[in-house]
Amino acid sequence: MPPSKNVLIIGGGVIGLSIGYYLAKRGFPVCIVESDPSLATGCSEGNAGMVVPSHFIPLAAPGVISQGLKWMLNPKSPFFLRPRLDPALARWIWLFTRHSNARHVANSETLLRDLSLESRRLHVELSNEEDFPLIQRGLLMLCQSQAGFDEECEVAGHAHRLGLEAEICDPTRLGELEPNARIEAKGGVWFPQDCHLNPGDFLQALRRAILKNGGEFVTARVTGMIEKKGVLHGVTSSEGQTLSARTTILAGGIQSLELAKQVGLKLPMQGGKGYSVTLPDPEHNPALCSLLKEGRVAVTPMGSQLRVAGTMEICGQNTSISKARLQGVIEAFCRFYPQYSIDQFKGLDPWVGLRPCSPDGLPYLGNVPGIQNLIVATGHSMMGLSLAPVTGHLVSQLVAGERPSINLEALSPARFG
């Protein structure tokens, strides 16, 4: 392999691949470095596969902390923060607490809406051009409690004010929208603009297109950053290589943390662990994807399969599996979809992945101040797949020296110092 590449992308997950796709399509020679080409240890392969303009409220929002504290007492709850003596975790919690307010939501919702709608448009375009299925039937937010239903009705009203589509549904309407499976819910909200896909199909389509357009892949773990006087001269890898490029893009998810530190960039970020289990051939496969309000569980039909995903464990980079929390995900799913039983999940291997979570619920996206040829794209939390195309498109504009089509000031990688 030649010692220098025009654009070097660190990270071959959905964000890195999307960046590589848009750069390669524009004629930039790209080299993507990924330590695990199967993505078995990342978040891109086993996630719920949802494209969600409905998610305009950031992770840091009013009520999240009080609800999280209540959940901490339940071993099967959808949220857990692993206690440990770690200054980075303490800082993250402090910043998260500062941003969990209505003002932050008001400051973020329009940006998240614009990113999500543009990303949805690009998902549709990609599906048509690269030939992978994108199911455009919307998403159901399902509620079993009156309090949960009331909260989601408020979100629907908020969505309308932002110009997004949302329909409040009683049980009869839910049955009309979802004829394939019986739902046990007091009501819900249908977000028609949301979509879903199989992440594996999406990733393979991106890889094929990158290779077709001259891109390269290198299997290695990047271990060092060589920066002098505001210029990134290259990176070192576990294979003893030194790779250099005119522009380097750090898009390695939670693994980006240590590399960012080497160039003096503080990225407050924690791994948000999530699980999924995929039923191979369910008898009553739903037609629509759904989110289960009280259980914080995502349900996604993927062809003949059905994926059930959930939990948010703030755990650093720990990838151990909590059997109790995984059981909580499955039990919540079966309460909402009573045609299924817990026994159907026995013997299935769970998947686990770490979402890179920033403390304000917004991604890190943009140039690194003081380093003229380094761009960061990480911290997308649960929105990585949903926002991947718009992230790739915006980064391609930055690399080309163009003004980004969406203002990235609020997403600056240096916004926390």
C-alpha cells in the first residue's frame, strides 16, 4: 500500500463508511482503517436499524436524570450507570446534568430536525442508488401507561410545531397500522417519516460502493497520532505501519477517545452499552418498527427476522452482558407483543455494542481547532445509523473546502474545551 493517502478515515463503522462513501463518490482517494472489519465489537452491525426524524429531543433532556435514578434500583431496568472512580465519568455526569434542561432542548431541536430530515432524504437516495431495502412505513411509539401516553402526545404536538408528521393513535388505529401482530398498548404515536432497514445490508452496500469508486480498506488498530505544529503528519498502527494523508478523519466511535487525547482534544464521551437479540423466523413478524415507551425497547422487522434491542448502560468501555437487563428487554417486548413468549428467545446469542455518548446528546462533528487537517465525526449516541448519511455528506463538504450545508457550530469537537 502506498505510504500516503489523500483522505484517511479511522473507523470502519457506519459513520466511517458513510464518510468514505461520499468522499469516494466525489473522487477523493480514501483509505479506511478498521481494527475489526466484521464490526462485531462495534455498534454498527447489531443496532435496531432505525432512521428517526422523530428523535429531535437530545439524550440530555428534562426528567432523564430523575427517571434514571429510579431505574438504578431495578436490575432489569433499561438504564444503568456503572459506578466507578473515574474523573472522566464524573465530568461527563456533571456536563450531562448541566444540559438536561428545557433550554438545551430548545437550542438543539431545530438542528436535530434538520440533520435528521436531510439524513432521511439521503437514506432514500442511497437505497435507490445502491440497491438495499429501506422500509418507509413509519415508526410506532407504543405506550402502556396513561402517563407515558400523555408524554408522547406532548411530543407529537411538539413535532407538529417543528413541521414533522405525527399521529396520535388509539388501540384501534394501532391495529389498522400494524395488522401483522397483536399489540398490547393504551395508545401510541405514529411517526410516518421514520424508516427502518437491516444495518448489515446498509453497511455492505456502502463497502461495495467505496471499493467500486477506488477506496481501500486496511485492517489495523490505530494506536498513535503524529502531530507537530498544528499539522497531523500521520498515524501509527498496531501492525507497525505509519499511515499519512492530506486529511485525516477520526470516526472510531468510543475508540476515538484515546486518539483524541493524543492531540490535546478533550472529548467527554462514555460508552452507552446496548443489547439486541434477533429472532430468525418469527410467526407474527410486525410490518412496522416500534419503540416501547415504558421498556425503552426497540423492535425492528428485518426481512424474515425480528430484532429486539434495548438498554442504556453508561459503562465506559465495558462490554460484559448483564443477563438480568437482557431479560428485562425480552420481557418488555413480550408484554407489548403478547403473541411472543420469552421461551422463543432461549438459546439465541445476544449482541452487545457501545454507543459513543456525548454529555449533551449531540454528535461531535467538524474540524479540530488548531489542527488544520483533522476532522472528528463521533459521539452520535443512539443516532449513528440514522445520522450517518448526513454526517458523511457534511464531512465531504469540509474536506472539499466547501461551506457545510448545515451550520456545525453547535457540534464542534472542541465545545467542551
